[in-house]
Amino acid sequence: CCKLEATLTSCEFIDFIEKITSSKGLRCTEVNVANYGKGDFINVHKDKGKGKFAVTVSLTSHWSPSYGGLLHFTDGANVTHTVVPSLGNIVIFKIDEQSDHFVSPVTVDKSRYMISAWYD
């Protein structure tokens, strides 16, 4: 986890995020490692106040959509995009008024690991 955090906060990775997002002067404001087990979820939220961009990296392999624990993006009323955890999968998204998202409840007795970082 320490090496992953060092990577996500490194100048090289931040340069990469800046190129992808056409932004300048970003800095990492927070890094979080999560382990979702059976019944764990995150309610709909926007990451307001955490920065301009969020990055999630999945550390879980062999995950079926039927297990739950999926990252869902919404337009406020409907799910518009769903990301199934897959080892090494990186999701980068802008934090704004349209960035509602949530993690659905894990339905199996397996662990889903991920690391998230926010940039401002």
C-alpha cells in the first residue's frame, strides 16, 4: 500500500493525470485504501471538497458483477455507467455537480480491495 500511495502522489503520476485531464498544478490531497466485505457499500455522494479529480485503482481480481461492489455513476436519478472491479482497472473522473457515484453492496463473502486518490 505504501508503494501504491507513493506512486499516486509522485510527480510522474500527477503529470500523467494532468495530461489526461488537461489540467496544470494538481496535487494529491488524499489517498485511501479500502477493503469491502460482504454487506459493505458506499451511499450516493459527489466527493465534494476533495478536489477536482478522483482516481480509483482496483486491486481485486476474478470479480463477477453478480458479487456486487460495483462502482456506479448516476445522473441523479438513473445509473449512467457501471464499473466492474478488475485487477489494475483505473477510473479517473472529474468531481463536479454531475459526479454522483456509489458502490453497491457486496453480496458474497469475498474481499474487494481498492485504492482511491483525489487531486486538486
